[in-house]
Amino acid sequence: MKQVRFTIDGETYDVTIQDLNENPIRVTVNGESILVVPDVAPETTPSSSSRPSARPAPPPVSVDPSLEADSAVIFSPIPGVVNAISVNPGDSVTVGQEVIVLEAMKMNNIIRSPRDGVISAVHVHIGQQVQHHAMLVEFTSKQGD
């Protein structure tokens, strides 16, 4: 387990990372549990240059905003800018499906659906700045209702 503290735009985040070898990785940010699903990075061809290569960039990650698969709302797990919206009201989604892409600190973070369901509302638009815990997407109802 690793504990770190970040300050972004004057707001402090206490982050606890469980086991980095798990997939998804369980992370707690300011007391809220989320799952982080590492995406597979594309393989790159080594450069023919004789210069030493820079350390490879880490793979992009997908952020699942909730451990609660029965939640009727997806909230933003981080502050950022909406770069892409992959769903519309009325769309059926499955667990793990890409819903929104948020850019934070020059990295795209894929927000995936924590459950199967039907989207009832999308509360953001491309280019919108969202804060931590902003409502992004709403399902028709809680699972099982």
C-alpha cells in the first residue's frame, strides 16, 4: 500500500493506492474508493537512433468512478476537461464500457461504466471544465429497480 498527497489548483488530494499488481487497482482519493483500470499500452518499435531512449511513458489509465456497481450516477473522480463523450441518453451500456474521457494534467482518463444499464442523461459537454464529484452521466434507475 502506498499513500501520497497531491495538490492540484490549490486543492489537496490524499491518495491511498492498494496493490499495483491488481487489475483493477483499488485507490482511495480523499476517502472515496475508485477503481483504476490500466489500459494496455501499444507496443512501440525501438528507434534506430544510437541516442539512449527516454523512459517510456506510462500507459494511459481508465478511471472507474465508483466501486458501487448499483449507482444510478457516474460522478467525476477527478477535476478535468471533458474531451469526449461516448454515450447519449437512451444508449444501453455494459460494465467497463467507455462513457467519458476527461483530460487532467495533460493525460486522458477514460471514465468507464461501473454497471450495465441505460443512460438517461448526460450532464456535461465537450470542452467543459468539471470539478471533482461533478455529475457526469445518469442511468435510468438503480440496478435492480
